[in-house]
Amino acid sequence: MVMIKRTMNKVVKVLKKIKLRNLIILLVLLIVNTFAWFIYATRVSLDLSVHVSSWDVEFVSGDEEITTNMEIVVDRIYPGMDQFEQTIEVHNRGETPAVLTYEIKSLEVMGEVFEVSEDSGLTSDDLKNKIETEYPFKIGVNSEGDDLIEENGQGQFRVTVNWPFESGDDELDTYWGNKAYEYYSLNPGSQSIVLKLELVATQQQ
């Protein structure tokens, strides 16, 4: 009887130790899990409360949405022509002001091609200077209104080509008038001018 009692006491002691150890382990696990949940919940809360400004600028020509690369094609030019005009609307759908600029990638005038590249050594500024100074016809690329479009605002690029009867330089008018006549005779249906632009809208810094 005494042996049974002693055995029972040992069993009770072992059970008490096991229960205490289990309780400690359980308590530690609860603390760790609670801490991990707190960190997770805090991060989620922060992520949800941070407001990220969107950046969404659409270039639109007519009713079509286009990419930032634009090709302007003028079929035929001659002295006294009606002014060619094409407008590209820019809609800033985002929440950050957009600064409008442009780069000329290439210019083709009556079959002669000038392309911006390391091989040619030409830059966009070189081609801008060329169209401003070397021809009797004038090619203009302008951003209408402010160059800065506010959030949810809009602006536009306007491309024009104009060749007045007299540019003020008779020699230049004669040379390019003859060249145009010869080009149309030899290349019926070909375009006179192909201007490739990269329209750029960047976030205001």
C-alpha cells in the first residue's frame, strides 16, 4: 500500500512538472505570436494609410491615345501652301504636375534623312536649329499654354509647317522650289516631310 502511494505521488509530481512546463511554453508562444501579429498589423496599417501619388499622362491625337513617339507626315509642300497643323493633346490623369518637353529623333525632307545617333553625331538641338534656319518653309513644334500641366489638367503640343510665297530669301526660295518640283516629278506619292518626335512628360521635381 505504501509503495502504491509513493508511486502515485511520483506520478503527480511528474504531471505537475509537465503541466508547468507546458504552460510556460504555451505562454511564450502566445507572447511571440501576439508580438508578431502586432508588428504585422502595424505594417499593414501603415501600408494602407500611405497615399502614393499616381502618375498617368496620356498623349492624345484626335480621338486616339498614342505613345510618346509621334510621327508627323506632310505629303506636299510648296510656296504659298495652306498651313499644315497637327495638335497632340496631353491629359495628365495623375496627381503630380507634368513638365512638357520634346526631342526630335529624325527629320526627313524630300528624301534626305537626318537622324539623331552617335554615328551621325547629330543631336535633337542640331535638328531644331536646322528646321529653324536652313529652310524657307518653317516647321514649328510648340507646347501650347504652360509647359507645366497641373494634376488632372491638360495641355497640348502643336506642330505646324508653313511656306509663305516669299520667305525673305529669294535664293533659298528658288533653290527649294526647284528641288520640290524635281522631287515630286521623280517620286510621285512620296511624302515631303517626315518628322519623328519623342514627346516627353516628366514629373516636376
